[in-house]
Amino acid sequence: MTLILKASELQALADMPGTIAAVERIFAALSRGTAFQPAPDSLFLPSSDARFLPMAALSSAEELATVKLLADIPANRESNLPTQRSTIMLLSQLTGETLAILDGKVPTRVRTAAASAVASKLLARPGSTTLGLVGAGALAVAHVEAMLAVLPIENIVVWSRSADTVTEFCGQISHQGLNITRASSVQEVVEVADVLCTLTPAVEPLVKGEWFKPGLHVNAVGSRPRADHREIDSAGMLRARVFVDSMSTARAKSGGLIIPVAEGVMSFEDVQAELGDVAAGTKAGRVGDEDITLFNSVGIGLQDLAIGRILYDAALNQGIGTHIELNN
């Protein structure tokens, strides 16, 4: 039987602390070779700016093979539709049975924030208390929840192009008892943050490396997985010790890395390590309080696999979802 899980059902099942732990384990498994992440691909036609990204993964510990098909369609904004949609399919690694089909909205948001939390746990200064957010949408709300699970965050400094979005964000996190500051500029956020999360679909850089202070940790998250999109300028990438989720994915899809390499100001070899190498203890993360560290988060299928396992097991335990016999 195949379990079908809708977005509303998945929202009730989402578990941030559990997802953070699962994502850290799966990053380490990738480094150790007990999980497999194929080189990424992108499907497109010359007649459209849309991209369709199949994101596959395989894990022995989780006994799963998964694929998420991500549709990235910027033109949807003109019709007031989501610019990104996705569907995740879980298969048994042992038998090949299709275990579940999940709407991708909630899992993608939660696992993305969880990956930033893992990076911040491993790379930020342990005493970091001020979280800076460039962008104030649903992903920003998820990042606050995730960061509170790994760091002693007391202060939130947030900026968005939309004042209404900031107001809604503040209302959603007001119960956390945090000190919230509405910044007047991106520069203000960057200059006061201990941990900075950039969460916008920027094409051109919003964040300048000249604003980075010693000791800062950056999670660069928001830009679409395209070679010409980025949130951080080349000076920022050059000043930071850069870590990636997957080197093959970053080389193919991260404008934040591809553009400064094309400009000749850095090379792919300047990347310190994949985050899984730090999680597995085979590579160093932060080596001093003055380090500026940056996690270049593009997103990989193993993150979907990690949260897919959690959501599927929780749905079975709680009797949530619709069972369908696909073989009939």
C-alpha cells in the first residue's frame, strides 16, 4: 500500500528537532559513503524559463530510495501561483515498493531550515545570540524555530522588501519571547548578526562581503538553484571559509559559487569541505572565533530522504494520510 500525504497533514507531523538530527546524520552518511547522492540534473526547454529538477537519493540506514521532482517556474508569480512546487516519492530500498507520495512544500521548508541549523551548530560560534534574517516569509519562521534548537538565540533582526511580510513574521514568532528588531536595510542586518540567514529569491547580490564582521556565520539559502542567481557578492564568498551541502550540486547549480569562480576571484578548490565531512569529523569547521564561515545551501535529495523517513513513520504511527493500492 502507498500512503498519500497532503500538505495540511504534513504540517501537523513536522518535527524540527527530529529533522535537524536526521539531516545531520544523513550529511555524515554521505561523507562516509553509506548514503548516495547522484550528480544533479535540470530539465528545461528553450521556450520557457521553467526548470524541473529531479532530486534523487539513497540511504542504507533509512532503507529508502527517494526522488523529489521540483518545478521552478518564476512566471507563476504573474498568475499569483507558487513559483516552486514539488512532490516527493519514497520507495523501500529493500523491496522497491512505493511507500509514500508526499506534497513537497512542508518537507522542503522544514528540511531546508534544519540544514541551516546543522550548519550553524557545526560552524557558528556556540555563544551566538543574534540571528539576522534577510527575508521574512515562511522560510524565515522555520529558520527561527530551527536556530532556537541549536543556539542560544535571544535577538532577531529582520529585513524584507515588504513591510507587511515583516509584520506577519513578527506575529508568527511573537510567542517565542525574543527581542525583535525591524531593520531598515540589509546592511543593518548583516552588521549586527552573529548568524545571518539569507532567504530571498534574489538574482543579483543583496549582501556585500564588506559588511561581514569577524566571527560571523552565514547561511546562504534563498536563491534558486541556478548558475546565474546569488544573494552574496563575490567579496563575501572570498572573505568566508565556504562549506557546501554537495560539491557536485554547488558546482552545477549555485550561482553564489559559480559566478566568483568565473570571475577568477576564487576557485572551486577554495571550498573548505562538504558539510557532511564536518558532521562526520573528517574535516574542520570553524577553527577560530574570528573566522567568517559560510554555508552555501543549494539543497540535496538526501535532505528530502531524511525528513521523508520521519514524516512517513509519524504518519503511520498516528494513522494520518490516505492508503492507495497502486498495483491494482
